[in-house]
Amino acid sequence: MTGGADGLEGLLQRLDRIADALEGRIRTEPVDWDAAAAFLWQGGRCDPVRHRHVIRLTDLHGVDLQKTLLARNTEQFVAGKPANNVLLTGARGTGKSSLVKAVLEQNAAEGLRLIEVDREALAQLPDIIERVAGSPRRFIVYCDDLAFDEQEPGYRTLKAVLDGSVAAPGDNLLVYATSNRRHLMPEYQDDNLPVLRGGEIHPREAVEEKVSLSERFGLWINFHAFDQDEYLAIAAHWLAQLGWAGEAQEWRGEALRWALSRGARNGRVAAQFARDYSGRHR
């Protein structure tokens, strides 16, 4: 009986050593940064994106100021000049993630690489920083649709990486994140009460904790809902890209009804309408 237990313990120890060896190999396995412009961080690996969604700055309409701000910051970064981590926030479907893809497309030939990280994997940011340390390329760690609950582990890791840890990331890495929430965390009416529900003695400190993460992004870029003319201009652009050469009066009414049915006028809805209309009438 004892021998059986010893045998099982020995087997478990061997399995632990194998797991440690595999983890070490995965963590130290070199990445071919020439394999792609964009990579996905998955299970401790950087996997190249073989079929990247390519979008150009000229494809984005109604966000001229936002394009200028992000393009300038990214160009500074690629040129080795000081640049900021960026938080893009605001109305849904207005081009936040598309703008990040567009500045990657504009600068990929100059050595810019993007590593997309899920919110759940943000606790592994120190591993990513270590992986890219010493590389001559410039890296954007990108997290789309970022939002946290109070107890998520990636929250404090991201705070430390942005500004706070004694082990700062190299000057070849920035964090770009998009979110519909300006402060990245849920906010409640209770936050404005003298004493928070649950017995919080220092409510102001609790509120400060919630906004402290977003404040560590050096550049905030805000997006706003489009008006009708901007929405129609975006629809016209995508119809032209899809080869539709008809007049605006032919599709304008349908485009407005499409937006009404979706409850929003934004770039995403305009592009979806253009694909539907072009497909039906081509």
C-alpha cells in the first residue's frame, strides 16, 4: 500500500517537472516578429495573426480629431520619441478598435507590432514585457472592450504596468485599450453618498480607486455618437468601397430605416448597411 502511494507521489512529481519544463519552453520560445504585424497572446504564446483585418485611416470618417491624436502618438512612438499609453472611450461602433487597426496598418512597415490580449490574460502582462524586451521593434499591447469588476486580478497588474511598478516596461512597448466605460469600472449612485453601502468608511478613497486606472493612461481619446449626415457619409464611403455606383437618393431612405431598426447611427451600423444593400442590389 505504501509502495503504491510512493509510486503515485513519484508520478505526480515527474508530471510536475514535465509541466514546469513545458511552461519554461513556452515562455522562452522565440517569436518570429516578421511572421505577421499582429499577434494574439494565448496561453503564454504569441501566435501570429495570419488573416488580419486591414483597415486604413482613410476608411474612417467623422473622427478626424481622434485620428490625428492617435496617429501622432503612434508615429512618435515608432520614431523612438516619447509617447503615451492610450485609452479610447465613448459611444459604441464609432471606430475605436478600427482606429487602432488603422494605425497598425500605417506603421507596420516601420516595425510596429501589435499584441492583442484578452482582459482575462492581463495578469500575464509582465510575461509579455519580458518577451519583447530587447527587441528593436516597437510593440502595442492592445486590449479591446476593456472593463473590470473590482476584484479581477488583471486590474491591479495593468495599473502597475501603466504607472506604479518599480519594474517599468521598456520604451518599446505601449498599451492601447478601448472601452465603452471612461473609468473602466462600474460606477454606482452609491458612490456619491456620504457613506457607501456596505459600511465603507472613506467613500472618497473608494471612488479614487475606481478612477485611478483610467488616469494612468497618458492620452484619453473620446468618441461621440454620429449625427445623421455623418452616418450617411460613412454609408456612402463603404458603398463606394464595395463597388456601388448609384446615387444617394436610391439608398438614403433605406440607410436611415436601417439605423432606426438598429437603434444607433454609427460607423459599424453604416458599414453593415452597406454590405447588406450592396449584396442585395449588385
